[in-house]
Amino acid sequence: MVAISRQVSVIKWDKHACVSRDDQLAMEVPVALSYNKQSHVVMMVTPSELEDFAIGFSLTEGIIEGFSELAGIRVLPREEGLEVAMTVSAECFARLARQRRNLVGRTGCGLCGAESLEQAMRSPAVVPTEVEIGHDAIQTAIAALDDHQPLQAATGAVHGAAWCNLGGEIQVLREDVGRHNALDKLIGHLARTGFDARTGFVVISSRASYEMLYKTAAAGIEVLVAVSAATTLAVDFAYRSGITLVGFGRPGRHNIYTFEGRIQAE
């Protein structure tokens, strides 16, 4: 089992005094994703739930259109990190070749390696309009977020992405040093377990950027709640893709940027 954190000795300065103490750091390792034995991308990732991460990345990048298109997946140790080796159909592999991408990902970077503005600014299909939730559901999820992030509690260095039911109860959460990675891990888990996008919404512990909205839309999820701010491009993309975007989700308050009709007063 690969460790996801490591203890180190630090000198802490506190109120004009230095104190020696132990600190817990989140692990960050290079993870290569390969398809049919051909390397495609290297991302810096927290080494947990790597199969979920690879599945989610493959779906949100359009390499596969569904979990059933993935014929095999293995996590392999390598000298400099880890590899997730996937086997896909000839059609998927041809689709991958057409993308002409050779990425070297940085932590939290979702568009590294895009070859053109057109490739970067992709637009998936518009999501349906079937989900309705209450303001209380959003607040329930926000209040519970910290309790479902053990690695964040230990290290203070990772993001979380949670799938919540329509009442705001967190069903599953994934953590990672990169906010995009955490969302890919969550989407990969949901796809692998056969989720119904009409039964809930996503809460993320980060800001809402364009790439987070893109991944949400690619998974067919209708509502994204972020605890921090939204960018202009994220709001524009939410309008184009039909997503209800909620930002600054804090105890007792939140902002609804788009399609407020999905959020109902109790």
C-alpha cells in the first residue's frame, strides 16, 4: 500500500519562540497514465484511489465515453513514481491519437499541453434539467465537508470533492493535492459504481474554475457547489453547459451564479 502522507521534523516559530515538532505532509508523486502501453500524461497526484483518478481523467478528457470502454487497468510501481496502465478499445485509442496531446501536468493544472485555444476551450453537451435541491441541502453538505477530509485534517494540503445526495448528505469524497485530481477521482468512482447524476450534486473545497466546470459537465452533473470563489470563465461556461454554479459556500451563506431555478426554498 502506497503511503499518502509522511511525518517530518520541523522547527515551528510561535510567539517569538522556536519549538521542534513533528509535522504531517501530504504525499505528491508523479503518476503516468498510459493507454495500450503508450504513455499519455504525467500528473502530480496524491497516490490514493489511482484507479478512480485514471477513470475520471479518461472520461473527462473524452478518451473513453463510459466505464465499459475500459478493458483493463493496473497500478504499477516505477522507479520515479507510479504508472496506471489502461487497456482501451481500438476506437478509443484512435480517438486518443487524434487529440495529439502530450501532457506534463503540474499540481492543480488542468489545461497543460493543450495545443490550441480551440482545444483548450472545449464544450461538452448541455446537462439536463432534472435536479432540484434546497438551500438547506447545500448548507448541510458544506457543514459536513471538513469531517469527511481526514488527509486535509492531518496535513492541511489537499482538496476534496464530494458527491452528495439531494438532501446534502455526503455519500463519497475523494482527496488530492490537486483540485482537478480530486474531482477526477470522484467522477471515476461514480462512473465505476454506476451512479445516477439525477440523484445528487457535487461540492468542492476549492474555487470554481473553468476546468472544474468542464469536468462536472462531462460527467452530466447539474449542480456544482464551491466553497470559494468562481472565475468569470467558470460562470460563462456554467451558462453554456446548463450547470447551476454555487460559490462561496460557507456556513450560513452561499452565492448562486447561474440557473437558480434548481435551488428551491424549503
